[in-house]
Amino acid sequence: MRSDTTFERLIKLWISLWNLVLEEKRHLETVASLLQRIVFDERGYPRFKNWPEICKLGETHHLLMMAVATADLSQRDKGVEQLIAAFPQCFSNEEVAGPYPLSLIRADAEESGRKKGSEHGADYPQSYDAIPAHIPLHGFDKFGRNKAGLNGPRLPDGIDPDAPQGSIVKWEGKEFVVLENNDSCEELWIAPAECIRVDL
């Protein structure tokens, strides 16, 4: 019964909204926003992020991946609702992958480093390919010298170039965990704080 009622509501709303578009009284973005609210009413507002799907965005649109990865689902605002509407596969009502322990990342990096003759692999998980594929990652060139060939932006002034692994830094008003601070390469790698559990 509820599904019939919902379907009827959708049809009526769609017809009325389409009439508004045809009459040029509403912008198409407004129509999409209203339709998205009906979806939220029916399915619920997503509470979790789908990290593997978010990382797929990064294969072609790195900054878009970071925008979706750092969207604050605890606050329902227009910007977040638009991201959810545009990338529904990146959000979920159930936790897809919980926060990943930094200790596991360090253990994998240590093992990988040992195989390559390093005793300090745990400190360099990005360098030793030990960061799981479903964690959105962003790298900065600490001093803009492009020492190791990183094709990334220079470290923003608000982030300490000496921030240790596991520390929380803020970038664009969002919190991130430092996963690697590599002095020899002059690179600093971060991930959204909500997808990393710091348990050093």
C-alpha cells in the first residue's frame, strides 16, 4: 500500500514539476533537488560513505573524489544533498567499509619495506604501496621543489610540513590524518580522518 502511495506521489510531483520546467518558472536544478528529497523520504538519508566507490572517482577526478570523501553527512545542506544526488553509488545506509586501522597500514608497509631492504617501512606506507585501494589519498609537495616527481599541489600554509604520521591536520576546513611524511621525497600524504582509525 505504501509503495502505491509513494508511486502516485512521485507521478503527481513529476507532472507538476515538469509543468513548472516547461513554463520556465523553475530551474532544472530546483526540480532535481525536490525529486532527491522524495528519494530521501522514501529510502532515508544516507549515513555512510561507500569508500571503494569514492576511490573510483579518483581514477579520473581526484579533487571531486576528495569533495565527496569529505562531505559532512551529519549536516543536511544543499551542497551535500547535491553530491549525494549526483553520486548515489558513493553513499549508503549501511557501513560498507569502516575506519581502517593505521596500525594495519603500518604493518603492511613494514613488511613491504623489509622485502625491499628497509627497516623503516612502517613510516612510509605510500612509498611502499601499503595503503588500501579504498582509502581516498591526497599527496602534497611539501616545498614545491618537485623533488620526487610528485604531480601534486604544494603543501598549503595551514599544514605543518613536519606533521608526524597519525596526526590530524586541517585542509579546506576538513580533518585529515597524515599517513606519510616523507622528508627525503619532500612529500606529505593525507586521508580523510573519518576513514582512518589512529591506533598507534
